[in-house]
Amino acid sequence: MNKKRIIVIVGIVVFGLLGWMGYSSVSSLREKEEKEEVAEELSSLFLSLGIDAAAPTGVSLLMYFNSECEHCQWEVEKLSENMDQFADVNLAMVSLEPTDSAYQFLKNHSLEQYFIETNPENIMKTFSGGVPQIFIYEGNKLKKKFKGEVKIEVLLKAIKLK
């Protein structure tokens, strides 16, 4: 009798754990899909970030970064070195880290004017995954998304979307 109870209890626990894992997986996938859907339009992304701005015309590049990330440091350095080639691109940069740290980091690379300060909660509900992430828009529509370090030549090719 005791063996049957133990088997039943173990069975219930196993099925309960499997159900919880399945539910968690589906929830995570839905959340990721929702975040990706928000990023499809620049105006939706701005709205999700709590930024009160109209989506600019032309080509826009939005970078999600962290100043302590080596890949972000490299990416920002290369972007700074090649700013003349991004003259016609609307740039915006956001970070989850404290505003002072992010701003100072960009200031060291003469990119502070592109920093957009927003509530960290908005960033967490908008982006999934690590940094850096770069989104390239033509008008309001997402044309290219990069996760991780991207060579400057690849970014330049992507902004010349026509």
C-alpha cells in the first residue's frame, strides 16, 4: 500500500513539473514573439520604450548596449570612428544601465547626443536577449536586426537598403 502511494505521489509530482515546464516554455516563447513584434515598427518600439517621438523618415539605427560589454565597447568605438558614413542616418542608443554610466560612456566616444534616456522597466519589456542589439529601420519598418557584434562594413551595407 505504501509503495502505491509513493508511486502515485511521484507520478503527480513528475506530471506537475512537466506541466509547469511546458507552461513556462510557452510563456517565454510568447513573450519573445511579442517583443519581436514590437520591434517591427520604430513607432511601436518608441512607444514601448516610453519615448514620445514620431518615427523619423529615412534610415534609422537604434542600438541597445551596455558600457561594460566588450562587444558593445568595440561596436561603439567603430561607430564613432565611422560617423561620417552615418551622417544621413537617424541614430538612437539605449541602455539598461544607470543613465550616468551610459551617458559618460557615449560621451567618451562623442556619441552622447544619440543617447535616449528611458525607464529600465520599459527596456526590459522591450528587448530580449543580450547586448549589443542593433535595429535598422527604413522609415517606420524594421529592415535588419543584429544581435551581437557586427562589423561596420555589414552595418554600412545594411543602411544602404535600396
